[in-house]
Amino acid sequence: METWRGIDATPDRWPASVVAIGVFDGVHRGHAALIRTAVKAADERGVRSVAVTFDPHPTAVVAPHAVPAQLTSVERRVALLGALGVDGVCVLPFTGDLSRLSPEYFVRHVVVGGLHAVGVVVGENFRFGHKAAGDVKLLAELGREYGFEVLAQPLTADAEAFSSTRVRARIAEGDVAAAAEVLGRDFGVEGTVVHGAARGADLGFPTANIATAPGSAIPADGVYTGWLHTGSHRLPASISVGTNPTFDGGERTVEAHLLDFSGDLYGEDVRLDFATRLRGQVAFDNVDDLVEQIETDVAQTRAALGLEQRRW
């Protein structure tokens, strides 16, 4: 799979393509169904399949006061789209200039002139062009004029509708299991391991503190089971999200106690996948009660992840 940023970087050797267009934040099961349609249509036509996404989220430009929490970084999004079988992913920088293009200009210069589309696959509620003036009906009309077929479909899989908004709502509630049903995989956050207050180590349960990008979707405060991915390693983790109320903390943090692991991860870029929610955030009366609860959390994490004692 190839990736490129901007229309000007489109490979010249790709004279024709079937293009799937969308923000694709989260790359949920509905997005996956749409991408599979594009791949199949490209195969039938003997051309390349291309997924087109936008960075930043268009709302960040047209309505910055209402930007939704980001489910995936653009790098993660590209990787997930590539895993669905497309030949290429084009990341379009969403700028003020792009937002002001008329629907006709967008089709003529981006879809046809830049991506050489002979087919365009979009969600049935797709909007494009200045002030979202273009819809699927207009896209189909332009397709007849410029020589490409439009395949519009609902964002569904197995007759169940999916949306990034629905994923964000479940994550905000802490229902990571329900979010995974929509995504088709565990929800994950990405970030860098940084130094924290070292309270976990003092209590006998050292944690990796994950600094996430501003605007990232983070599950509701509480304790979760999950996995930390670093390089080729997948490490089981008991995850805490919250403000450490037992210590009168104010800053919201994401921390992962890695089971049966000892090592230095500081400075590493990691992904933390959330499997299940164990409980909400609690302020304990004393440190002994907190330690007892952490021991229970770790035991429940081990059971939930199907682990036996081992060294990594």
C-alpha cells in the first residue's frame, strides 16, 4: 500500500482509480464495509483502489468550537485503512481554501483531475464542497458529466448502522466493550510514555503514564483491563484513567500497570487498547485501602485477560 499527502503527490502511474472518500475517524465497521465496496469495485474494473481521508478533521476548520474528540491519529487511520486492502491512502490537508471549494470544483480538480476517479464510493449521507452544499445526488450528476460512477451506501455491517459519533458516546460513558462492537476491535489511545508522580511505584504497582495528543477521545474515569502495544510487544495491563482522587489529584491521567513486566518504556510511543471496564474512579480513605483495591484490580485484570503468571 502507498500513502501520500495532497493531490499533487498522487502517483502518476495510477491513471484510474475507485476512490472511497470520508473522514473515516475510528475506521469502524461501517467504514470497513464502505472500503470493501471500493476494493471490490476497483478489482472489477481493473484499476487501483484509493481511500481518501482528511487531516485535520474538517470541523476543526469550519467549526473549531465543535471539534469532536479524535478516535484515531491520522497515522493510525492510514494503517487501519491499509489493512482493509486498499492500494493507496491519500491524506488531504483540510484547509480553509479546501473548505471554500464549490462542489463542482472539488469534483473537477480533486476527484477527477487529481485522483483520476472512475468510481467514487461514499456514505449515503456524504456532503462536500463549500458549506456542505454538495450531496450524493449532486455527486451522481457530476459523475455522469465527468465519467465516474457513484456508489453510495449506508455505513452499516450486518444491517446494523454505525457511526463515529456513536463510538465517541460509548467511550465517554466508559463502555469500551460497546465501543468495540462498533469498531470491530478494541478502542485504543496513542501517546508517549512520560514520567509521572511515581506514586504507583511507591505503592508497589509501577505504571506507565501515557501522554496523549490534545483532543484525543479518552474513556470515562475508572479502571480497565487492556493491552499496551510497543514495537512488536503486546503487554497485558491494568489501566487507570482519572485524577487520582485519593491523593487530591487535579490533572487527568492515563496510566497502565503492566502485569509481570519490568523494563524502561520512557519516551516510547505506544498504543493502549481498552478491553473491559472493571469499575469507576473511587477516592479511598487511606493508602492501605487503595493498595488492597489495586491488588483486586490486578487479579481481575489477569482473570479477564485469561493470563497466568509469567515474565515478559
